[in-house]
Amino acid sequence: MSTPGRIAGRSASVQTQAVSKLDVSGANQAEVEAAVRRYIAKVARRYSPLLIGMLVLLLVVWLVPSVTPSNSTNFNAGLGQNLGGGGTTGGATETTVAGGPAAVGPGGAGSTGGGGGGQQALAVPKGITAPAAAGSAGVTRSGVQCGPAVRQVTWTVYAPICVPAYKGNNGGATSFGVTGDTVTVTFRRTNSTEEKAAFSIAGSAAPGSDDQYLSDLRAYVDFFNRNYELYGRRVVVKDYQPQGDNLEEDQGRDLAGAQADAAKAHDLGAFADISQSPSLAATTPYEEALAQVHVIGIGAIGVSADWFASRAPWEYSFIVNNTKAGLAAAYALCERAYGMPAIFAGDPLYKNQNRKFGLVAPDGPEYQKVADTVQQTLQKVCGAPITKRASYAIDVSQFAQESASLAAQMKAAGVTTLICACDPLIEITFSQAADGQAYHPEWFVTSFYDPQGRETSQNEWSHAITGPPIVFPPLAQRESYKAFKMARPNAEPAEKYFDLAYQNAVYLFSALQNAGPNLNPLTFQQGVFSMPHSGLGEWGVWGGGPNAFDPQINAALAYWDPNRPSDFDGVKGMWVPCEGGRYFPFDDPSAYGPAHTQVHCFGQ
């Protein structure tokens, strides 16, 4: 058993090692904090919890103050501790808080129902005027009469709890990319030599131009600037021409281009980057590079929960992470598919056979993590095996050959139910290859917009189920469209996938309002994690919580109907909700029941 003296001696030794291994000379506060966290993570596997606690305390007390330059920007999280010097006034914090403890309901403005999540209290440093508590009496910038559980605006259930209009000192330049008047965000345009080939596969599902998407995005940003509480600031979008090739990056190539583009975003003074777009400008390498240069990224897709956590507080997404999606898929398949006949297959022989699962995903490490999650969870929860697992390279020029090989492998293995954790283009060529080989299984696929579904083989997609689906009400009833018409009454959206720009704006502005006037990466993260649970809207229920790097809480299932006119654009072919539109929580396996009963899709 260690004596206190021996523990103290070991702690001093570890502290010395930390100093020698952390090159913090000239570092800013955020870089020091990140370096400390990385070192602690390395030693955590070898030292006792008591020693780790002592190490954390020693590093924070001894190391951090010693390297803060006198002219550094204050990096105060507003959480009761000052993480920096200079800039805005540090030291003690006010007790009045941003986003106070008012009750949080799940509905829109005026809602008084209960909710599972709540906006957290954020203190502000001295010298910054504390805002009124969320949900307190007063009138918001949007004109809403604020009160308990009332949302900031009336037109979305995803808005944060209201804050009365702010007046006072917001602290000015509280972080890189932030001034007293502005919050700078960047948008990376696309620049791929393979775009023409990709769009030829996508057909009528191909997105519009970056100019069209940016036009819609700026309409929402201007509108939100007038209605959300940004404490005297407004969001400014700076777009730029990239050096990198986004489609090459998706294939693990041209990583130097992604790094150069992230550096460009930083040079433009970005607090955050919002390059998630229909043309897939935001790639995993680009988002990783943004984190490295300390620009917040809101655009990663197809990555794991661990990927986000390891890059905190720099990476977020309004699209569900692949760990959460993989778990939900496995839970649903265990409860409602395994051990029962493949009744939704196109092949009559399969309809009378108990399901045999096949699994396909891209060969990149993050994509394979979701495949691992599905396979391991199926085995753990219900003992379901994967009969055949295969991968493919995201290489547009090889999609036809790869698709033919995948279809042949699955058919030869007798797979009745194909789980395709795939990108939108391979789904098109894969389904066509399967149809050409007279292979007609059930498909459990990744959801994209209705136009993409129409480009697949309809013989195959007539037997496809997805979750979570992208399902819309008719255009005039769609939240994104109504908000656009409020923003620009005499115009129409320029890009057919304008809904993505709207989601981006809702997520960004909700986090900014929750962060309060002392805006910096840590308060932004707290703003994300403290998002109140929304009502049920077009994207299910959103909410915050510990490590809630994406807001998705639940999802529905849907099936493809090739003959039904789409609410998205009026053209035949759309995703139709299964189970009467019922939503299922991602994290509760028991909620997917009744167990051992077929899911109700295709009118069955």
C-alpha cells in the first residue's frame, strides 16, 4: 500500500515528465488546455484515480498560469473558473447567468410542457454584462413575450428557450473569430475534378451550385441574426475557393489540400466553419484539419461518437453520428427482424426464409466503426450473425465494378437482408447491379433525399427500408420553407436542398444563443450540450446532454414507395413513414418492440 509521501513523490515525478513532454512555450490557452488533456489521457491507463486527481490539480494550478502571455485573449468558459489572462476581464465571475434555470418544455414558443433537457446556467466574467435568465419576463429580439418554457421564436420547436433582448457590454473579442459586433463563420466551396462523374451517377438528384446554396444560407443567416439573441453580435459568412478536392479527400487522398483549406478558414478569422452542404464540401479530413487549427467545425458526417469526443471542443454536427445510428439499427433489427422471415424481399424464395444479414460499408476507418458497431451489437443483443460482410472504396470511377462485386458476394452468400451503411452514390450503382444479377433481397439502407431514391433501381428500392428517414411535409407546410418566406417574402429558395441550409442555421444559432455573451469554444460547447429538448418536429426530437455532439435523440423508420408523389417536390417516389410515423429513441433497445414482431411497412 502506498504511503502519502510516496504518492506525493510519484506525483512530482509525473509532473516533471508532463512539463518535459508538453511543449507549451508560446502556446495560447486553448492549446495548453488541449495538451494537458492529451497527456492526462495517456497516463490515465497507468495511474490510480487518486493520483490522476492530484496530477490534474497540479497541472492546472502549476502549469497553466505560467504560460499565459500577458496579451492573450481571455478564454473563460463562464463555468466558475478563469482559463486565461488579458483580453476581457478575468478573475471572479458574476452570479447572474445566461440561459438560466427556467423550466424547459418540448414545444415551440408558448409551450409549457416538461422536457428532458435544459439550458445550463453560464456565469460571465466581470466586465461583461450578464444577460437575463432564459425564460424570464421580457420581450425578445424576435418580438416574443418571454417566459418560462417559451422558445426564442415561434416558427421552430428547435429554438432555445427565450432570452429577453440583451443590452450591455458583451466583452468584445472574447475569442478568436469574435468581435463586439460579429461572429465570423466560413464556408468552403467545392473544387473536385470528379464532380462531373459523381453528378452523372446522381442524375436528377445532383445538387445545385455553391452559389445557390450560399444564397439560401445567407437568407437564413440574415433572418436569424434579426431574431436570435447574439448579445450585440451578428454572424458573418465568408466563403472561399478551396485548394483541396473534396471527393479526393473522401477517398483518403489530397489531405494536404484539406489542411491548406482549414488554414485558409483560420486566416479568414473563422470562429466556426459551416461547410456542410449538398455538394459534400465538408469532408472528414477537412473537419479534422479544422480541429487542428482550432476552428469549430459543424459538418462532419459518417463519423463515430469517439471521433467527436477526441476533438472536443472543436467538432459538432446536426446529423446523427454513426455510433448512435449503428446502435439504433442493431436494436431495431434484433427486436423487429431477426429470427423471422424476410417478408419484404423481392425474391419469393427469400420471403419464406428466416433472415440472413449481410453488411456493407466503405473501407475507411470511421465507416468501418459503424459496421463494427452494427455487427457487435447484433451479436451481443440477440445473437444474430452477419452472414457476409464486405467493404468498398469511395472511388467514383470504380463504383460500377465494385457494385457488381458486392451484389455477387451477397447473392452467393444467400443474404436475404442487406444492411447498407453506404454513401448516396454507391446505393444507386449497387441497386442497379443487384437488379442486373436478379438479386432481390430486403434492403436496410442509409436515407437521403427523395430525388436520390428515384435514381436507384426501383425494382430493388421497392423493398428498401431506411432509418432515420428524410421525410418532409408538403412544401407550403415545411418549416424551412415558411422560414425562408419570412426571410425573403418575394423570393423562392435557389437550391432544391435548401432544407440543409436551414438545419445548419438552426443548429448554429441555437448554440450561439445558449453560449451567452462570453462566446468562446468552451461556452459554445456548453451551449450545444445545454440545448433543451425540443418538441417533435420534422427532424425528430433534438436535445443536449453530456457529449451531445449531435442533437438527435430519436428516429423513425420509412419504406420506399416508387409510385407515391413526393411531398418534397411532387415527383413520384418518396420515403413513407413505417409504424404510423412512430419515433424510437436511439438509446433504448426495449422501445423498438413489440419484440419478435415484424415492423409495419409497405402497408403490411
